[in-house]
Amino acid sequence: MEKQAVKKDRRYAIACVTSMGVRITPADRMAVQNSNQFYMQATSAETNVLNIASSLGRECLAMTRFVEGSPIAEFIKRELRKRNISYVGAEVPQGGPWGYRHQFNIADQGSGLRAPRVWNDRSGEVGATISADDFDTDRIFGQDGVAILHISGLIASMSPKTTDCCLKMARASKEHGTLVSFDLNYRASFWEGREAELSSAFSEIASLADILIGNEEDFQLCLGFKGPEAGGKDLGSKIDSFKAMIGQVKEKYPDAIAYATTLRQVITAEKHLWGAILYAGGEWYVEEPRKVPVLDRIGGGDGFSGGLLYGVLSEWEPEKWLQFGWASGALAVSGINDYAEPADEKQIWDIYAGNARVQR
């Protein structure tokens, strides 16, 4: 498909539907059960993606729901404002101590051969009740304008309501000339008992998407394509198999302008091989896996997506989309937050070049 131009007369560079929560992480790489000190951040996979563009001066929008009167909701709002992310969302009464809340994500970063562990505490999550009726799509997409709508498979599979919301937002985007980015983000626990329903919904969103993104297994598990076998040590040797898989995706969903997948091989909790593949404009672009140091692996894929989308927004050539995405993912895993906050474009390009010399 011919490259579609990014609309420049839009208030928001990227918008997303998201369920906001907080993440708590033990200090000093301790395991959760052994720690009594925790660092808290406001988080969601979708706003993690927005954070590259928002940090670099582009206004972004989170469409969500909040628990009315909740101090956690207030914490989240303040954090989003700090990150240059605007938000819109209904205020939902808590309904007492056993009512609604914002989810807690409890994460052990891992250390050495002790793998990271993440425990999601989501019962009563207010974000699972998000409805398309919460948002004035004519104003958001028609009057204010959005260059790219980003949809994650996490919010698209969270509940029947959020699935319906993501479908309607994708349809509204196409009516208003907004590009749609879809990061498949498969989670087995979200799909359990809803496989047929979600397979159909994901297929429709993929058919509307201009940018399709996955990791090593997302295209297989979400859309049913045959890909490389899981496991094994030599990730680089599988690149041709990943290309063949993306070729299948392109054949079924031919209207996208970009198809991308990240490549990750874990050596230890603190050291990974990190690579990526992109097909765009009839050409293949490959970042061969190379070693990156890891402080916290959560959010690396979101950083990749955010960097890739920033390249699309900036109307660079596709090769630079991939390079900037790769380096943005590497930046995300170098910090304790699960989102990257680049100081400027140069910082990301220096990461890509492998230049860690002091900047004075």
C-alpha cells in the first residue's frame, strides 16, 4: 500500500484508550516477598507508548476512567500531567470499600538468574468498565484531531466493554483520517474463555490498522499465524522465519503501511539481546539482536512502539522508524519506570549508535 501521510493539523499526536493503574516495585532489585520498601509509579501499557512523543514535546491524549475521589486517581492524573499527557475520562463512584479501584501491578525486576515476576491485582478495576459512550469522538477525532490512535491488545482484551470500545474507536479513527496503530500484546489470562470473541475482534482491528506491531509470539497467538518455534538460543537465526510470518500477516491484512515485531532473547535479568524487524514501503529493515543492559525489562516493547510511532509522526524514512524504535525500547529498559522519558531526540540516537560517553 502507498504510504499514507500523517495529518499535521491535529491537536494530539497520539491518543489511546487505556486503563490506568499504579505499579509498585521493590527497591534494590529485591524480590517482592523479601522487601518492605517499594517505588510507586502511574502506569499503563498504552500511555507508556505515548510517552516517547509526549516527552519530546508532542501533546498526547489518554482516554480512560477514574475512581471518583480516589487519592490513587489523583496521583495518576498528576503523573500524566507531568508527562505531557492530557486525559479525558468519566469519574466513577467507588461504591464502598469493595467497589471500583485502579489496578495494582506488583513487579519484581529479577536479578541474575532470578527471573522477573509480575503480579497483577485487578479485581474491580474501573478501567474494565470503559465504554465508547464515554468519549465524544466527533470532538476528539473531528474537531481537536488525532494523528495516530494507538490500541494495545491489553485494553482490547480486558473486558467485553473495552473490546467494544476499541473496535468503535478504530472505526471512528478511519472516518476521520486518523492512522491506527495496533500493538497486539497477547496475555493468556485475558483471553481465557473468550478466545473466539477476541480472535474476531482482533482480526477486525488488525484489518483497520495502518501499523501492526507484535513481539516474538503475538502474531501467532492473537491472529493465528505460523511463526518460529518458541525457545532456543540463537534468535538471529530465526529472522527469516519472522520475515515469513510477517509476510503471512501482510497477505491477510494488506492495507497497513508498516508491520513490525520486536526480538528479545534473555541472557540474565540484567542482560538481553534486543532486536527488531520492520516491513514498510515494500522493503525489509532489520535490527540484528545485540546486547543491552537491563535495569527493568517491563515497558521495553512499549518503548519500541512509541519510538516507531514517533518516527512515523516525524515523517522519517522507515529505516529510521525502526532505529528510533529499537533505541527507545533500549532506553525504556534502562530505567526503573516502565516508560522511557528521553531528554531529546539526540539521546535516543546516541543509544542507537552505542555512544554512552558523558554529555557535558
